Amino acid sequence: MSDPASVSVEPAAEEGAAPTAPRRKRRTRGQLTLNIVLQAVAMVAIGLLVYPDAASWVARIGHNAEISGYVKQVEGTDPAERQRILDAAYAYNDKLEPGPLTDPYISVNEDEAMRSDLYVAYEEMLRVSGTDAIGTINYPRLDIALPAYHGTSDSVISKGAGHMYGTSLPIGGPSTRSVLTAHSGLPHSKLFTKLPQAKVGDTFRISVLGEDHHYRVEKTETVLPNETGSLEIREGEDWVTLFTCTPIGVNSHRFMVHAVRLPDSEAPRNETLGGDGVQLGFPWWAAWFVGGSGAVAWFLFAPPKKKRAPKAP
């Protein structure tokens, strides 16, 4: 007869040995799930880091497409019709009686808010069928190339440069001052983010209906909202002012760039064409996202190195 103690030990050992494999399996599945979660979190984190550059790159594609579309629509417009539109704009500027200007970042111009007859008539100026743009602005040193639109509503200055109602239309000419503005520091588009880097002596170009007007920066200044004394028209002179909010994120002041028209003989000759916008450049944000995600995946999922068998003595 067998010893009862020895009989009871064997089943206990068998019962205890059976769960060993499943426990190891559960740990493997749990580790895989954890790695997948960590990979997803890492990709989201990397995506957030590169998002501003990615969004700006995509926005630049849109700006370039809008600029190219505007140029094509202008080229497809009959020259006589283009001249008629320009003549109407010159007449508008001649009759313009500048009054108090409204800071678009604080409140909406009353005429714009009420959709007055004057404002509706203004929106018809420089209008070319097939596009909402009324021109383009290209500031090469600051890598700015944007379509320009009527008005300064938030929707306008979030997608391009807005022309401030109540100032001269951006067609040049004596006794004019056109004012253009756009947002800065938006996560999805740079717009005028680099404008505070403007320097005296810089040049930029405004193109309207196939005509290029070059301007040289004469002065930059930081002012409080509604301090618009420097936006007055100078008799017989042709000026353009670009401005945006500053500092980014605080927006307590306005940074203004005042520029005077250059004679055609002094216009820069080495700028990109009006329909080119600016170069997109290599999408480094995509390389960082793919490379970073791949590095994390390798760290989490690469099979462990096999240990080398010890050499025989």
C-alpha cells in the first residue's frame, strides 16, 4: 500500500503546475496591449509637437493655390474689363474721405456690421469673377505670400491679408495709403507671424489686376489699439501699412510696418513671380513624425536579442 502523504502530494503538484503556462500567456498579452497603448500615446505626442509646422505647410499650399488661381483669373479677364475695374478703383480712392478707423481686433466696423450700402459697394471694388481675392502680397525676406481680401473680419484675416475698409484700395497712386492686416501666431497658419521681424529697407510687393507695386519699409512702430495717427494719407505720396497684433498670445499692442512706393526703376528684379507664392520646402515635420514613431515602435516591439550560449571550456 502506498503512503497516503505521497499520494496527496502528486496531485497537488499537478494542480499547481497546470496554471503556469496560462499565467505566462496573460502576461504576454498584457505587455503587448501596454506597448500598443504606449505607441499610440507617443504618436499623439509627436503629432502635437509637429502640428504647427504641418498645419502651416498645408496652409501654405492653400495660399499658393489661391494666389495662382487669382493670377489665372486676372490673366483670363479681358484687358478692357481689367482697365474698367481699375478706373473704378481709382475713382473710389479719389472720393475717399478717411475717417476714424476701427481696430478689427477689438470691434467690427459699423458699416461692415450693418452691411451698409457703402460697404456693399466697397466689396464690389476690384472684383474679378472666379475668385474672392482682390490682390496678393509678397514679402520675400519674411517668407510671407498671401492673397488679399476685402475687409478685416476674423474669417478673412485668418486665411489671408485683409484690406481695412476706410483706407485706400491697394492699387497705388498719389495721396493714398492702403492698410492690410492679418492674424499672427495661429496654430494652423503663420500669416503675419513674422511681420515683427520687418526692418527698415526691406521691400515687398503688392499685385492687383496684373500690376505690381513695390514698397520699401521706411518705419516700424508698436502702438496701442486705436492709435491710428500714423495711418493718415500724405498728400501726393503712395504708402502702404501692414500691421498685426503683438506680442503673440498677449495681443495688447499693434505692430505696424509703414512702406513707401518705389519707382519702377528701383523695383527688385529677383523676386518670385506673383503666382508662385513661396516655396513649400521639404516637409521635415513628416520626417520627424515618421522617424520618431518608428524609433518608438522599434524600442517597444523589437524582439529581444538572443543570449549567446557560453563557449565550452
